[in-house]
Amino acid sequence: MRENGIAMKRIAALLAALLCLSGCSGSGNVCSTDFFAMDTFMSIAVCGEGAGDSEAAQELATELEQRVNVLEPALSRTREDSDLYRLNHAEGAVCTVAEDTYAAIADAVEYAKLTGGAFDPTMAALTDLWGINTEDARVPSQNEIEQALSGVGYENIELLGDGRVRLLNGAQLDLGGIGKGFATDEVKAAWEQRDRSGTWSVLARLGGNVGAFGENPDRDGGNWVVGIADPDNSADYLATVAVKDLSVVTSGDYERYFEQDGKRYHHIFDPATGYPAESGLRSVTVIDESSTRADALTTALFVMGLEEGMMFCAENQIAAVFITADRQVYTTQQVGELCTFSFLGEEKGYTYAQ
């Protein structure tokens, strides 16, 4: 018997948004926009204490939402009118893509190199093969997996400058692994450009990506408190991080999956095997100034596993929270340097191991 987790992605995304514990509901002017983009629930709140009329805040919130909506076709591989769709169907020919698309591909290649391919943006054929989050989710045959893997490898992406890209060896691009992070960074950039006087603060919740920019007017010190979900009950949380001008991104095996013959198959694939990563982890959270980098690294660290992931974080100064399958929570040294971490999982059966 197979249980498909199609609805789980949307439910988990909504719950992730709700797990941002400290908003700006008590401030003088608050305007927010809730919308659905990139196949997930999103919201952007603009707030400021005694900072002027709410009309200006609503205009900013709407402008930031529009920026996300503009990015969706630039990063989509399923829309037939998108540059990414055209590139994936070019059969190795050089394609000229839009500026946003080229920038996102360049970022994806950069983080693939940084992680030694643990994060890889050429996983589209493998993702389609497994069909996770669709009605066609199934465990493919080994031959099918090997065929899909033949085009996997960030080395198959040629960035030729001036917006020109070529894919080699049948590679197929999927920017879903950094898309929401890229959008969060664009929201931050648009806010900084629009609000040079520092009048407004922004809390962007784009699926599992939370961007907290500016002062939180409802808390001393101006920090925003973001919850890290309990993998066994994503409606609850087992830790919080207090941040400012940072993004908090989580990837976990509970977000998108299906079950077959009593085994769970999740959406975070190991590029080396073509199967969902079996790294002993349930989730990884990264706190970083760059939401794009955090997005890519949550995937890569999940694939690496605890030991290799902790070493990578130490070498690259990454603030990360690891939750293991045996209910242990680990944090890197950089977490304490970048934000305030509070462990709340003892009563839920978790142990703070570091």
C-alpha cells in the first residue's frame, strides 16, 4: 500500500509560515500580503512603529509580492513559456536566458561546486522519475535510476556569459532547490532599494524560507524569533532562533514524501545514488545572510549527513542546526555567533547534543 504525501507539501509550507513566532502584529502599522507562488504558500509582512501611513506599507508589501511573482516564470522548468523550459528542451544548443534565470543558474553552479555536488541543480530527470508530490509517485527500477543519473552533474552546465547557457550530456535543470531562497534575497534587495530611510521592516515567509529584515518593533533588541519544526509533528517546534537581517531555511524529510511497503521515500535525493538520501538526518536548518546559499546548503548538508556536514560547516563558517533520526539536535559553533538559539525539545523526547 502506498501513501502519497501530495498534500503534505502545501500543509508543511503553511505550518512553516506559522512557525515564525514573533511577528509585527503589535506595531503601529502592519500590512501583509498572502499569496501562492512557486507551488507553496507565501506571505510578506511590512511593519513599522509609528512610521507613517499604512497605505505606503501596503504599497511596499504589494511591490515585494510582485517581485516574487515575476521570478516564478524565470525559475520555472514546467511552464512552456519559460527560459528554463526552453533550455531543458534545447538538446544541447546554446540558449540565451533572462537575467534572473542566468543569475539563479550561476548561483546554483557556485553552490554545487562549493558542496562537491552534494547540492546539484541537474536533478530534474531524477525528480520526474520518482514523481514525489504527484499522483505518479513510485520507486523506479535501478535501470531507470541509472539512466536518469547519466545526465546528472553540475559540470554539464556551461555558463557562456551574456545570458548564454548550454546543457551537455542530456542534463536537465531544476532550480527548485534554490528558487525560494533566490526569491527571498530578491525581496530583501527590493526592500533595501525601496526603503532607504529604514522606515519599514519586512518579514518574508516564502514556504520554508523565512527572511527577517530590519528591526522587529515588537521585541526588545529588534530580533525576530523563528521556530524550527519538530519533524515528528511539523505543527509544533522544538527550538527557536532569534535573528535580524538574516534568513532561516529548513529542509526535512517530512516535507514531501510518499510511503510504499512501509518505507518512506522523501524528496531530498543523493546525486551519487539517485535515491532519497539516507544520511541519518530528519532536517537541517541554515541561518545565513544569503537565503539562496542557505537554501542550497540545507539540501547539501542533509545529503552529507551529520559528521561530514558538521565538518563542512566548520570549514566554511556555516550556522546550521541538525536534527537526527535518533532525536538528537546538534548546532554548529556559528549558530551561537550569529543568533540566539533556544532548545525546547526535551519534553518532546529530543536531546540537545551540542
